[in-house]
Amino acid sequence: MPSRIGIIAGRGDFPLKVANYLKSSGEEIFVLPIKNSAKKELSDFPHKWIRLGQIGLGIKTLKRNHCKDIVIIGGVDVPNLWFLWPDFGSLKLYLRLIALKIKGDAAIIKEVINFLEKDYDFKVIGAENFLQEAVMPKGFMSGSNLNENHIKDISLAKINCKEIGLKDIGQACVVSKGSLVMSEDIKGTDAMLQKIIENKTKFKKEGVLVKLMKPQQDIRVDMPTIGLKTLLQVEEIGLAGIALEAGKALVSDREDVIEFAKKNNIFIYGFERDEFI
């Protein structure tokens, strides 16, 4: 039997988009959708549903279905996998994870990749290879101008994002008028923005949300992502825009995001790594 590409699928639209792209490209695939997370439409492909914690079963299933290359895509809360009846494969990985000195998302994901590649001879490939339409381009996706305040805020936000990234705390922060409003923690960007909303912090088209890959982060898994929900929160807070690193962030619901951003005068800008320094 010819080799297949395996897809470990969490929540969101990206797993389905990857599966459709690979199928249309003539690739043979096998999907491991995560129960209570992945979209039911993934059942239209060769698949086996697994629950959180069934890493051992997932590995055996991928091997049995001749999967050498695998894609890990979609929202699954990796640190909580082990609390839902872990099988032997999960337990092996868990014992290695508890030995990590830093237990942030980037460190955990890197160890998961090492576990799959070195212990089981898989090759993890980045989903961005099959989601080029979702990768953040250089320049403006919405808007056409950055004023001096925007540039200063983005510069400060990049510095802060690098600091929290090095500590493996988060990827994002909000800066306005040259001051840090809030940084992301392990709960993620949506939770950070929601906390700003709950604090009744409001701006009038001032300030910016910046998301930046952690310096030690593996680009193949867990790239910074925004979607329509992000834009709705940004509009409720009253921020002027969003800045992401070009080529190293994903935009879900792209058409809806662009339409909403333009309608509400929110800029979305893709910067280069050395820009605004």
C-alpha cells in the first residue's frame, strides 16, 4: 500500500482545509480527528476518531495505515491531554514532559515532535505548506497607512512579545499610546482580549494587537493565528489594528476577516522580523 500523509486534527477549519487540499492534490491521507474538538466533516476521509489521551492508539493507527509524514493542526489543549484516561503511549510522553524545566506550550510541543520523530520515525510537516492562502503576507491585508503612534506601539509590542516568548509564556500583547495594556499568558489571545473587555478598557481607534512566534517555537505546529473572533474583540476594545509577522502567522476566515476589518477601519499589517526595531 502506498504511503499516506497522516493528519492529527483538532478544532477549527484548518484541519478540514488541509485534508481537502491534500486530497485535491492527489495525496493519500488518513485522519485522526480528536473527539469533541474536530469537525464531523473529517469523517468523509479515511479516519479513526480518538479521544484525548489516546496517543498510543493514534500512533499504532497511523503506522497501520502507512503514514510516514504527519500534520498536526487545530486547537487541542496539549497540556491537558493526560488527564483523560491516558493510554500507554500518552503515559510514556507524559513522563518526559514532567521532566521539562520549562513547561510552556513551545517546550511541550517541541518534546511532542521529538517523541513522534525520534521514537516512532514519523516526520512532522508544517500545515502552512498546505494553507498558503491563510499565511499572513507582507504589508497590508486591510488598511493602507501606519502613523507614528502605530509604529511606536508595534515596536514596543514586539519587544514585549519577544520577552514573554523567551519565557514560553505567550505570543501576543496589546499596546496603546506607548504603554503595555496586557500580555498573553497560557490561556491564549482570546482570553487576554476578553479580560481587557471585562476590565472595561476602551480605546478610540488607538493601540494595536501584536502576535509573534516565540523564539524557540517550532514553526511546524502552533503558528500564531487570528480569526473573525479576534477581529470582533479588537473592534469591541477599540484598537486601531493588528500586526503579525509575515510568513509566520495564519489568518483563519480570511475573507470574513478582511471584510470586517475594512468595514470597521481596522488595519491588519504583516511586518518583517527586523521591521520597527
